[in-house]
Amino acid sequence: MDSELTPRSGSRGRTQNAILEAAASVLGRNPAATMPEIAEAAAVGRTTVHRYFADRDTLIRAATADAIRALQEAIDDASPVQGSALDATRRVISAMVSVADRILFLFGDPRVLAQDPDHAGSAARSVLRLIERGQAEGVFDAELSATWIQHSLWALVYRGCEDAERGELPRHEVARVVARTLEHGICVSR
């Protein structure tokens, strides 16, 4: 990772983090958002944004790396290898929803992840292993490919976050609705 993109500590780190969070939030809602709009959302001046990120492309690359990092941390914190696959899946869904702005940013515009050749690979691999474990435990339908289930999960989470952003679904209900839809759509009948 380029030193310009490396997270910092102290007040510079807080400012950089505020800019990256604002970039994900603003660009997730409007991929054509300008640097001044991002600066306003971060509650900093436009020149401050430019001190940290030379141009919009650099900011988008840094925001992408930061969003992938935040998503991976959320999934890791959900302990996907602990407990039953069903319980772990529910925790992972809640964790993914907790970084809704990053989900909307990463998956809302295909050009964002096109910059990352691994396409959030570590997070995707964690979820895929969880799904495969769920299939081995008989929780998820083994006749469906694990990749199909994973894509379905990501799509449900994205749509839930999008619906919450639009006010069509209460934010606190997103994880529950996604889990219920996933479980009743792919869980093996008991």
C-alpha cells in the first residue's frame, strides 16, 4: 500500500479517517460526487482533502482500500468460524450491515472494485468458507453452489442497505430481514 494511503494515528489519522468515511458515504450515494462535497461531508475544507489526497482518483483508491479493510474487520469481528454456521451467518450479516456505507460504496459502482483485482477477496473468502461449512452442516442447500449462495447473500445485504438508505426499510431491521430472506430461501427444509 502506498504511504499516502497508510492509516495514520493522532489528529492526522482522525482527519484522514473522517475523509475516507465521508468519501465512502458520499460516493456510495452519488458516484459522481465532487471533492468539495466529500470535504463538506467530512467537515473539513477542500484544501485539507487535497493535502491528504492529491486528486479524486487517489481518494477513491484510498477509500476503496479503507472500505475493504473495514468490511474485513467487521466480518472477522463476527467470528465466522465460531458456533454453528447458521448463527455465524447471522453474525456476519449483522457485521456487514454495520458497515452499510462501505457496502454501498464498494458494490454500488462496478468501477470501484475493478480497481482492486482481488475484489475484496479476503472478505469474500471468509464468507465463502462459512457457506461451505453451512453446506457441510446441512444448513445450506448443497445442491446450490457455495458461490451462488455467497452472491445471493451479498446481493441481499446490498439491497437491504440500499432500502434503508432510501427509507424503505428501517436500518435496525436490515440484518433481520436479510437473514430471514436468506434462511427461508436457501436453508434446507427441516
